[in-house]
Amino acid sequence: LSEPLTGGGHSLVPLWNNPIFDMWEQEGRLGRPSAKVRPHPIEYAGASVADKLSELRGEMAKAGADAIVVSMLDEVAWMLNVRGADVDYNPVTMAHLVVTTHETLLFIDEAKVSDADTKTHLLVDNVKMLPYDAFLSTVQTLSSSGTKFMLDAGKTSWAVYSAIQAGDPKAVPIEKFSPIAHPKARKNAAERKGMEAAHVRDAVAMAKFLCWIEGAVGTEEVTELSAAAKAEFFRAQQDKFAGLSFPTISASGPHGAITHYCVSPETSRTLREEEMFLCDSGGQYLDGTTDVTRTIHFAKAPPDEVRRCFTRVLQGHIGLADACFPPGTTGFQLDVLARLPLWRDGIMYAHGTGHGVGAYLGVHEGPHAISFSQRPPDAAFEAGFTTSIEPGYYLQGKFGIRIENIMMTYAETITPPIGPSLDLLHFEPLTLIPFQRRLIDTALLSPHEISYLDRYHQRVFDEVSPFLISGPHADAKTLDWLRESTRPLLS
């Protein structure tokens, strides 16, 4: 941006005092968020801070760097096995991290790490805590002493570059894609186990919610706001619940056609039996993060054209969810599998198909994505990567349909009848919530698609029903709903 502006006789001028902060101060807002930092236990993290730092320093050595600046909040949290609460819906803390060949420097407000357990957790791995406001001056000092920095240009601010240049005008940082992004996205065994457990508990909550809402609409007043609150209520009853992973999209009728509709007291509609309802929601749990979308209709016999659209979207979901593909395949290459069934019927959607999900971190996580737009880094899928698969269809002013499951990527080896074996990747669903039967037009489905849905629904029942049969979440009504919702499609 700076170069073309300079050519036109203009220049970018950095503002060291953020004018937005000045406005907040005038409005009487408090300063930076100050939520306490807490350790993320090894039973959930699966890898020690020491091991993560060792791997990171190995990548620095390969690049010829003496230090790396980490300012992405999820990367700071993941590297140090800590979590915070400074950003709504994201268990992160406002901090910067500088890792050199021999030091680990965490720039954070001291009050956030006053808890003895947190201090001990960081000191065990020789993490040195410095004031948040000392970050840029420290970068400048390191640069002036000849430290060679490695940076991810897409995740580094102008201020950091300026501090390096201030320390040494001749300094040229090594620009590399973040060496933290792939290890963070590649879930280890403990993270996979946590994600699986979190999704089962989330499924119990959503089964209760869907059972309730299907029975309530038409017999009592249910609004978009009250539906969102009820979904959160059921999640909050689950063990290890730590909050929502994003504001619930609770959209009825025409609001469903607004892809990222945000309900408010001013816009909240009453749910009606003759309309569709789209609910995109998720939870943060101490062992994992969830995100699921289900679209339902409250009429016993939804209109045929609505069922046709829903079934095409469902076929798109299955087309990608059931795919296998070689290592090195990107989301851009996979995206078409979710769109073909819709295109063949003359319908489409204008948003991406999938995003990664963190392990008790951000509900949106890179470096991979599934999209019809090829955007850097367009990282290839690897075993351990999570992704959503969420095709949809939106008829403005009428309704919206979206079907979303979170998937885990696994490696497999296929041995053909002749020739050598082939290493492939495939997806398995983490989300375990039924698709509404009354919206599925089985006449449009192939035998393979019916088999996929029956196998998926059987797994849903097998893994979720034990929690409804006994224990603190036992619920005979929801159990009956789950049994009916997961029976074979042609039965």
C-alpha cells in the first residue's frame, strides 16, 4: 500500500496514539481488557510449552532467524497453553510474544497473571513476563543489537515493522508464513479427544433444544431472541461449558436469507409454523469448540419446493463430507463437491463452504478454508485439521437453508484390487445432531446418500442417547425425539 501511494505523491503516517482509544477514554470506557489468564491443562493441550517452543525454534533456525514476533492472540494462547477472556466468544488474552533463540518474552498486563497457578505455569518454561507497553521498545532494542526477526507479513502490524526499522534502519525481516499456524490447526491426540467429547455434550444440548422448539412453536410464543436464549440455556447445563463460540444466528422466515443475521430486540420475530427456522450456534468448552447449523420447518408437511431445496443442500453437504482425496488437496479444489448438487438444480450460495475450528480457541481458524475463491495461503488439508462443511441456499425475502457439521480430517490407505496402495485423506463428523426428516425428499437421494444418512443417524443415536437414558441429563422426551429423528429414512 505504501509504495503505490508514494508514487502518487502521498505517504502513510503511523499514529502512535490510537485515536479510537482517545475516543473511548472520552466516553468513559475502561482501558484494555483485564480478564485473568489461566493455564490450559496438558490433558487438553496434548503438548507441552517446552515442546512447542522447541519446534518453533527449529523453524526459526531453518529460516536463519534469531527471533519471531507473535501477535495473533490465538497463536499466543496456543503456544503458551493458556486461555483468557479478553475478547468476546474467544478464550484469548491481549498479549504479544517474542521468542528468541534463548528467551521467551510475554508482554502482558501484570494483573492478568497474578494468580499463583498461572505464574507457576509460565515460570516452569522460563517465560519472562514484561509490561504490555514495553513490547515495541523491546523489539526496537533487539533489532538495534542485530537480532534478525522472522515475521508473518499478513499477521504483523506496521508498528512492529517500524520498531525494527527504528532499531536498525538496514534491518530486513525474514517474511515467512506463520510457523505456528499449521501445528495449531493439526490437532494432536488429546485435542482430538477433547473436540470429540465437547461435540457429544453439545449434541446432548442441541437435542434438547430441537426437541423443545419443535414442540413449542405453535403452542406458545417463541421468538428469535427467546430461541437463542434457550439454546444457550441447554448448553450452559453441560459439563465444561465456558460460553458461546459466537453470537447465535437465530433466524426465522425471511431473516434466514440474511447469511449472518444478528437478532436484536428491534428485529426479533415470532417463529411461525408455516416458516423455516435457521439456527447457527456453537459453544466453547474447556476441551473443545463447536459450531453447528440446522434448518428446520415446523409444519408437518413442508412445501415440496422447500423440501427440494433443503435436499439439494443436504446432498451438497454429503458430497463433500463423504469425499476422500490425496494429501496436498486444498479447500479450493474440494469446494466444488458441495456445490454440484445445487448447481444441477439451478441454485447456489455465495459464501464459503468451510473454515477450520480451534480446540477451545477461535471458532474460525486457518490456515485452511474451503471456498470457491482461492485466497492465500490456501493451505492443503492434513490429518488432524478440522473444518466446517456448510453449504446453503438463500431465497431473499422468503427463507434460508444452511446445513453445517464440523469434521475431523483423517488419513487412510486404500489398497485396490490391482496396483499399489494409495494414501488418502477423508472426513469424519464431529457434530452429532440429526437432520430434520420432514425436510428430506428421499426420492431425490441416491442409495449411497441414503446409506450415508442412515449410518450418520445411527452413530448420532449410539453416542448421544446414553446421556439421555441416565445421568444428570436424562430426558425421556428428548430420547424419544432422538430415536424418531434418527431412525432409517425409508422405515
